[in-house]
Amino acid sequence: MFVDHCAGFDLKLLEHGIFPKLSGLVAGDIPACMYEVSGGVIGTVSNVFEAAAIIALRGERDCITRDDLSEAVRSWAIPQEIINWNPFIQGVGPLGLKR
């Protein structure tokens, strides 16, 4: 269900003309990183994706990049105290760090 939501969010960004191409939100380690950030909470994933989309649009990119997701974690999720590290930079489940 989690990965389906990520894929669906990506599709909706394309269908609604927000981006001209898919962002690959289920590629590589992105789902694992997003699960780590959100604790599996779909609403939190959507909020991070929304923040990343705004970052990508401001950067005039044609899709959300991994860097946009990382920046969204840094600028939105960490200040919200949802997580205290960035799995896009430090990896998933680093020892000694906690949500």
C-alpha cells in the first residue's frame, strides 16, 4: 500500500500537468527513505512529496529529483521534528539516530 501510494502520487503529478514526466518516486532507495522519514504514515509522505514538488518547481525542473526529496526532508520534515536525520544523505536506519 505504501509503495502504491508513492507511485500514485507520482502519476497524479503527471496527470494534473504539474510535471511533464514521472519523477520515479518508487525507484531505487526512495521508497525506503520515504518510509524511514514518515514511519509509514501516508499523509506525511504526501507532505514531503508536496514540499519536494515545490522545490522542484522553483528550480524549474521537469520532475522531482532525489535532491529535491532530500531538501524537503531537510527543510520540512526535520524542522517539524518528524525525523532527526536525513535518510537521503545518511542512509536508512543509521545506528544511534532515532525518529
